[in-house]
Amino acid sequence: MSNVDYKVEVLVGLEIHVQLCTRTKMFCGCELAFGTEPNSRVCPVCLGMPGSLPVMNKQAVEFSILAGLALNCQIPSFTKWDRKGYYYPDLPKNYQISQYDLPLALNGYIEIPTDNGLKKIRIRRAHLEEDAGKNLHTAGNFSQVDLNRAGTPLLEIVTEPDMSSAIEVRTLAEELQRIVRYLGISEADMQKGHMRFEPNVNLVITRAGQQFKTPIVEVKNLNSFRALENSIDYEIGRQLDRFLETGETMEMGNKSTRGWDDAKEVTVLQREKEEAHDYRYFPDPDLVPVRVNEQWLNEIKSRLRELPSKKRLRYVKEYGLSDYDAGVLTNDRTVADFFEEAVKAGSEPKRACNLLTQIGLKLANARGCAITELGPKAADIAQLAQMTQTGEISATAANTILEEMVKTGKAPRELAEQLNLIQKNDAGELEGIVDEVLKSNPQAAADFKEGGKKSGKARGFLLGQVMQKTKGRANPKIAAEILDKKLA
Ligand SMILES: [Zn+2]
């Protein structure tokens, strides 16, 4: 069947679990830790011992409200904790503390850049819950459980099905990663499972004036942007093929869940004909409800900072940077702050941007550290940038000097002198050199004077000779001016 016969619209909603970087767990005093000895961060509360009582982690609630505010959500003044039935060994209480009907944040939106400008994706809700531990099946013919992760605060964010391609979903997920990092509420390290995604995918197919919806598929537990994007692309193709083959459409109860096989790059059926789960939610009698009064809310609001998308637009407007440059600089808050500090210290924005994006980020990546940990301060970057602004050194020399600054910890001017990179800006001195070059290259000088085809080439050659004679240290702009004047 050809594509002309039908039209396909893709609908994707996303659930995102974000692990918050509080010091301790959601309802007990155990420290959050990654990669420590199994079951070394546990206590009677997160082990679900009878008689132990949970105590709410206030910082986790504040982090969640901060995220809600950043996602333009309403923050209700009253929320509560609910128990959700959960009978697996990785959460020994036999229930998970979550939020059912009264989440901490609801009805917000996030804007993502698309080819057709900014697109608003609605956020249905964001609620706080505790994570489960990990079942390990690596010990031969029995299973083990590590409860270090049990009780870790998780923020679950749920969007409406407003995304219409895999790339839009990926863009949203990446934007969300930037936002939580900017807010300082999560490290959002994918490798450590700090962000996990579950997209809901289905299609609306229009054929012969009739609309058909394919059954919704939820892809479970994706922990990389790549898996997120690829699994959705795969589902789009699979659902379309299946519809064309069987004509099956969405009905009550034919929603299914699938897993992602990273090696084979396919989704695999996990559960079919999923009924509405009865989790037997009920308010947790051990925890008091959360009342968010205006004073507390305002205090949290005051901690909101400029978010990456706003910053990106401002960099383009205020500093005249390209979309691309603005994107690279604002990707990481540390880099953006460092850049702005350099600009405040007197660097032209574009020069600081070039130094940081062409050299700084490369060196930081190679060393696996933050740009602020490389050594040079923002004021040093500004000084280096100013030296290129005044023509004291060339842009290429500035890059070399920055690399040396990182290696040696020396100041820009000291290195420029030591490496003989100060440009010859002295017009008198350069004039003498230009004269010498003209004298020893009479043919090129004549070609240049004559004009026409050969002229441009001859000019380039003569300038090259001047640069060679000065070992690349002639200020090319001044050298060219002198040359043009002499041969005019
Ligand atoms: Zn504990």
C-alpha cells in the first residue's frame, strides 16, 4: 500500500522519573549513595520493619515544587501521601508511598524548540514518590535484593500526549535534563539511572475520510535518550504495519506494555490486554498531609533561576550569538555562568564564546572535569579575549595561549610574550618589512598593480610573504592596509 492512501499522525505522551539529589532518602535518614556495598544504606524504615515510622524529607518536597514551578505548574496548597499496593521483594513494606489524586504540581507546560518554532507540551502532573530497591539475578539459582535505592525520592512527571515525533520526545527529555540540573535538584546522570522514561505511543491514521486509532503501547523503563528516540521510531513503524495488516484499533483494555531490546533495536511485548490496575491506593495514615502556604511557596519561588530556554534566547538577543553557540553555552549552567562572568569582566561575547566552546570545553571534556576546574578564571579569559580585541594577539594565538594557560597556570600576557605570540602592530616596523617583500618579489608586485585576474592572487602571495618574514606575528589587518596603500 502506498503512502498516498492514508495519513498518519503520531501521538506520544511521556512519563519521566527523576531521582532527586537530596542528601537522604524520602522518608528516613539513610544517605543516598550510588555504587556502595549492597544493603549498606538501610534502616528499619526503608527495610519496612513493623513499627517503624516514616518522616517526610522536606528538601525533596521543595525540590519537587521548584520543578513544578519551572514547568509552569499550579502548586496546590494541600497534598497528601498515599499507599500504592506493591508486592515485590524490592520494596519490603509491600506498598510504595506515592501521591494519588493530589499531586504536588499539576497543569503546567514546557516549551521545546522544533523546526516550526517553539512548541508547548502540556504537563499533566508531577508527583513525588519513593523508589524501589534492585532485584539482582546474578547469583545463579537464587535471587538477591539490594535495598540501598529503596526509599530514594523520585519525581514523576507526566506529560499529555502532545508530542508528534520521536525527535520531539527526545528534545523534551533533554530539555528536562537541563532544567533539573539548572535547578540543582538532580544530577540527572543517565548512566546512574537518575532519569528513566516511559513513553506512551499510538497513531491516528486517516484513510478514506475515516480516522483510526491504534492501541496505545507503553514502552517501559528506558534509560538513555537514544533508546527513547529509537524505541518510539520503532513503535511508529510497527504500529503502522500492524494496522495495515490487521486493521486493529484502540479499544478498552487493549493497551499493552513493551520493553526495549537495546541490542536488537526492537520493542518486545511484556503485558497485553492490560486492565486498569487496582493498586488499592489509600491515604498513608503514618504521614501528615503537606500544606503549602504562600510564605513557603514564595520562599521556594525565590530560588527559581533563569532556565536554559530563556537563557538561550537571551544570548541570541543580548549578545548577538548564533542559535548554535547559545545552545552550546547554555547546555550546562556552569559553562553559562562562566561565560557571563567573562563577559562582565570585559570580553566581547563572541570572543569569550569562541575561546570557551572551541578550546575550553574540549579541554574540560578531555580531562573529564567542569570548565571551572580547568584553572583559568573568568577574568583570565576576559583578559585573553581583550588581547585579541586590541590586535595584540591573533585569534589563533589566543587559542594556543588558553591551552598553555590550562597546562601551566600562567597568565595570558606572560604566555603571549614567552611564546612570542605578540603581534607586530607597529606600522613603521611593518612598513619596512612590506618594502623588503615588494623589493624581492617584483613580479608579484607588478601583477598586483596591473589589476585583473592575477591581482588577487598576487596580493595574497605578498601578504603571505610578510607573515612568513614576521613568523606569523604581523597583524594581518595592518599589514594588508600598508600593502594596499603602497601599491594603490
Ligand atoms: Zn532508611
